[in-house]
Amino acid sequence: MEVLRILSPTAILGYGFPVSSFKAGLDREPHVIAVDAGSTDPGPFYLGSGQSFTQRSAVMRDLEYMVAAVLERNIPLIIGSAGGSGAKPHVDWNVSIVENVLRKLKLTAKIAVIYSDIDQKFLIEQLKLGRVRPLGPVKELAEEEILKSTNLVAQMGQEPIIEALRQGAQIIIAGRAYDPSVFAALPVLKGFDLALSLHLGKILECAAIAADPGSGSDCVFGYLAKDHFVLEALNPERQCTRLSVAAHTLYEKSDPYSLPGPGGSLNLRKTVFQELPGGKVKVSGTAFIPTEKYFVKLEGAALSGYSTICVAGVRDPVMIEQVDSIILEVKKRVADNFKDMADYHLHVRCYGKNGVMGALEPFPNPAHELCLIIDVVASTQDVADTICSFTRSTLLHYGYPNRKSTAGNLAFPYSPSDISVGAVYRFNIYHLLEVDNPTSLFPLYIRRTTL
Amino acid sequence: MRYVKDVALVIRSKNAGPFELTFDLMFPNAEIYEEVKSRITKSKIAKLYKIDESKVLSIVHFAPANAIKITIERPRASGDLGETDVYGAQQHAPLYELTY
């Protein structure tokens, strides 16, 4: 094979794509369709709770096109970080959607499911063996944090996916996977250069975000050759430019020259980005530097507690002037009233002042109106509801100095004013784990679906 | 004194994983990029964000995109108690005050 062709339909499975772009991609006869479904961006709730940050019907819509296309052409479909976070509940959710799509299309397929969950006891053993280390500005991992995690995954490389391809899977649904791995698996299996395969995957995983104008809901096409790859946007309204592709290399990374992943890092010191006619960009020169030992990234989330919030506006200029001290006084009253309920966290956000940046805000000058959000997290929903309600009523009637508006301090846009949000989570594990074998943590199940 | 905002094409922020916040400054051509790059220092960034210089983890120059990348430690892990910006996409505004 001289050139391997890859269709990346969308940045995240469920974000959608124009059918015309997808068809333009199929016209170019891809050898594989691959899509990344995951991100830690939406925060710890989704990993912690086992829920997806995309909606079932949106994922189903995208998959109907992809599943029909790959089965008709007898090429593989590879989905990475299924369900958004790639833990078992996410993967099973995604598998059930694929099965629904197959039933709807009256088709069967050989599907591979690769899990990425890490057993707590196993990780505690690994921790004791000194095989776990923090990733970036993170504390050393403690055994109790492992036990607190509600979902715990490791990020697979391309190796487990290659194994599924070897075994003839037509649709591969992988748990948490290094974003480029779903794109790199087939090329690496076919003997293409690892560095170029991964670098191409790194760009394709965000689909048309790397084009100009950028979009997370449009298709991009990759052509991988022996010593370079070429990117092409499939929508005539966009093109890949040298700058849009190079700029994308910066996106969500801390160092664009060295992009670490399972088993090593991509090195871009000698990468050349070259613009071709027709809105295409050619990339060459990227290297892969393997690490001495193979590390995978671990991600875990734990329950923070239960949340209740209340949204309220403030327009009174006398109150706005003193808003910080008023909030402080109200917090004191709440604490005094509920001395026995110490296990809550009360935070009043102040939009129009420093709601977006908090302590990082260099200009905390209040606007003429403010939006306050009373935000409580507590060990039970009942405590959170109670503290939020009491804070709201105290703030509503609080008699601050020089107050003229004695009927009430807050403008509530909603009735009910308080919203019980439910369980909220935090990222509590973000570490590297040394492994002996890139596939051993990721069990692979292959089966043929039935009609 | 000149403002970076007057010459930059892109000024943006985003999480680089849940524990880091990364800023990208991109310039229209190599000349402007070369002129600005050495003048953006950790101490300027630390002052702008009122953080300790040690929290400015790196400043990387990326010529292929005429870009300067600055990464700081997140004030808290994404989504932790007190979070204000889960994606980190609106933490760039102080960079409009950055001079060179």
C-alpha cells in the first residue's frame, strides 16, 4: 500500500457533520473511518458518574452514517474513548447504540469491545511497587484516593486496537484511548511510520478544528504516505492552511514540540508544514522518541459531594459597592446557624466582578449589575439544599450598612429559586503507570452481532 | 510601550489536561513573532495573573505557527470545588494587557 487514506468525520462522536462533507470523504475511498469520542474537558462529572457528555440521539445519528458506510465498503470503523470518558458504563452505552444502529440498518457486524478500566486493588499493588508517578502539577498518588475513585481508567495506545484489527473486527469500540491511536492503529498495522501515523492522528482527532475556518462538527481527510502525510478539509467552505494545521499542534498541549503519549512522545523539532494547492497541507519530518519504559496515563474521578445552586441578580448600587463584605457576613451567619453541619462547602460566585476568573482576575471592578450564584457542595443532598436555602434567604434580607432597598436584596429569575444538581465529582487521579505490555491492561472481546 | 493584542491574531486559553492552563499567542508573520517572543517573560505573566512565578510552568516558542505558548498551573483541578471555568477557555482576557 502506497498511501493509506483516513476519514475523520467529526471532532467528537455526536458533534455531527454535514452529510455532503462525509460523502466527499467516502468518494476519496478511505481505508478506515475513525473517530474520537472522548475528552477530559467537560470536567470530572462524566468520568465520575459514568455518564456521557454527548446525547444518545446525536451519537446515534453520527453512527448511522458511519456504520452503513464501513459495512458497505468492508473497511473498519474505530471509535476511541467511547462514551466520552471510556470507563465501562460509557463503553457499554456506546456499544448499545452501535447495536441499535445495526438493528435499524438490518445488518450484523463483527464488533470488538476493548475495556480500559483499572482494578483498584491492582493499582494499589502497582503503587506499592513504585510504578505510579504524578503527571504534571499533581500530588503523589495515595492508596485512599484509589479507593475513593468511582471510575478509574488507563489510556490505551494503538496496540490493543491493532490486535482487534488483526482479529478481523469491523467495528471497534475502545474505552479510554490516546486520541491519535484510533487513527494510527491501521497505518501502524500496515507498516507505516509510527511517528507520522500518530502525528496525523493527533491532527485528525479534532477533525475540522485544524482547518480554516475551524469547526468541531465537520470532516477532515488524511492521506498517509511513506515519508509524509497530507491533510484535506472536505467542506469547500474550509481549507487546511499551513497556519491552521501548525496552530492546531498547540491546541490543549503544554509543549508543541514534544507531545507525550503511551510508550513515548512525538517530537516536532524537525517537522515541516508545507501548503499545497487546493487547500491541503503536507507534513513531514516528525519523529517518535520511545520512553525506556512504557507508561500509560491513568484518569480517575471521585465523589466531591452533592450540589445545590441558586441564581440571583443584584442591581442596587449601594449593595454592589459592598458585595464582597456582604457575602462574607452572610457566610458567617450561615456558619453560625449550622454549627453542627461542618461538612459543606459554600461559595458565592459573583459574575460582573470576578465570576469567570476568581482569584486570577486582575480587574475585579463590579459592573452596574451582578449575577450571584450561591453554590453549595455537601456530603448529602439534604445538607446542600438546606445550606443553599438558608444562604439565599439570609442574603435576600441582609441589612447591610446604608441600605435603602429594605424590601429585598436579590432578583431571582426563577421559581423555584434553588436547583438541586445532584452528585458532583473531582479528578483525583491523573498519573502515569508503568506497564510491561501495552495490551495487558485492556481486555478485548470480539463477537458477531445478531439481527 | 506596545500591546500584544494590537499585533496578535490569536489570544486564547484552554486546559492542557485537568491540571494545567495553557495560553496561545499567535502572530500574523515571522517578523512580528520574532520581535515579540523574547519579550514575553515568566515574570510578566506572573504579575498579570497575580501568581507566583513558579506557577508559570513554561513559555515555549513555536515558529511553525508563529506562536508563543505559555502554560501555568491551574488554580485548582478542573471541576474542583470553587471552579470558575471548567474548560479554561475564558482565562486569557488579562493577556489583552500584555505589553512588549
